[in-house]
Amino acid sequence: MLNKNLNLIIVVFTIIGLSFWIGLNINLLPKEASINAPIYDELFKILFIIGLILFIGMTLIVIYSLFKFRRKKGQLGDGIALEGNLSLEILWTVIPSVVVLLVGLYSYNIYDRMGGMKELNHNHHMIDNNSEKIWAGISQKSNTQLSTNNVNIEVSAMQFAFLFNYPDGDFISGELHVPVDEEISIKMESKDVIHAFWVPEFRIKQDIIPGQPTILNFTPTRVGKYPIICAELCGPYHGGMRASIIVEELSDYEQWFNKNRKTEV
Ligand code: CUA
């Protein structure tokens, strides 16, 4: 009996150890390119490890049971009638409840650290100016800090394209260019149905809603070209609704900006 329990403990700890090793060493996500990405990936790793423990554990139990409890030669009668097992039922209720509760609290913490709990509604200056309500979005800084930002971009989404308006240069671009390591604040509005602005490398996604502007703040950390993907089923060509975000050094960005800006006549 003692030997059997010892074996069980060894197996359980091996599964947990293996899951942690795989979870911490294998990265299934695209490369990290914003300050949100490492925060998000922390949560992903934990969820991945929990998933691995369940997957490996259950697979082993199924394989073990297939061999251990298969019908033996000459065995003809019914199996034992099992009425239930109270302690087992308590165990498999309590463990998942605790896990779900902890994951819930941890997710809240991650969302808060990404700036999801910052209020974006209270920028009266912005509301008075535009006489519109702006809500939803992620920000790691408060609105007062954001108002000093010099990169001002408006995103329009429509079936089936994204357009990027640079009001300071009075031009519209089909590609989103942003300088690296600067906090970017984009204001997004849809011309027709609900779309979603998603950059997997940044680990951010925000709905774009008709008649209801949304704000999204992010800080890119890696120079490169990344896809912007519409992540809300918005019509027959939803799957083709993509654009690119080009993160570049400030000097390259300024060069691109000055090349495109409309010069006053
Ligand atoms: Cu726009 Cu899907």
C-alpha cells in the first residue's frame, strides 16, 4: 500500500515537473513586440502549464486504465456496482474551484497591469472638444500623461479595410507607421459594423465600434513589420481584412511622416 502511494506521488510530481518544464521552455506565441506582451505571456504560461498537467495526467490515466482494467481471460460477470465516492467527489470539486478562482484573480491582476482598469472616460477636455463619449481601451498611463503624446493617429475601420489618419500631417495611410519605444494612443472608429484591431505580436486587441470611438494605447518595443488582423466576424471578407503596422526608429518614422505630410500651399 505504502509502495503504491509512493509510486502515485512520484508520478504526480513527474507530471507537474514535466508540465512546468514544457510550459516554461516552449513558447508557442509570436515574438514579443510591445510592453504588454511579457505581461500577457506570464498569464499564458500559467494557463498552458495548467492545461499540460490536465492533458498529460488524463492521458496517462486513460492509457493506464485501458491496460489495468481490461477484461481478463475467462472473466464473464458484470463489474462491481459503484455507488459513488464522496471523498473523490469533494476532491475533484475543490481542486478545480481553487484553480479557477486563482486563475480569475491572476487574470484580473494581469489586465490591471496592462492598464485595462484605467478609466478613459474622465478626460473632460477630450469629451468637451469632440462632444462624444470615448470608452473602452487599455492604457498604462493616465489620460493626463497621454495628452503630452506627440503621435496622434486615428483609425477608421470599414468593410473590409483599416485606414490610418495622421491628423497632424493631414494624410491618410494604408499602413500604420509608429516610432519604437513611444507610447502610441490611437483613437478608433468604425464606419459600418463592429471590427476588432488585433496585433498578435503586441498581445493587444480592441473592438472598433460604429458610433462609439474606442481608444487603444500601446508601446511597441521591437522594430519590425507586424500584421494587424481584424478579429471580429464582420462580413464575407472578414478573413481578408488585414493591414500592417510598421514599427521603426524615431528618425525613420519622422522621415516617413515628413514625406507623406501635406505641405501647406
Ligand atoms: Cu473587420 Cu472582420
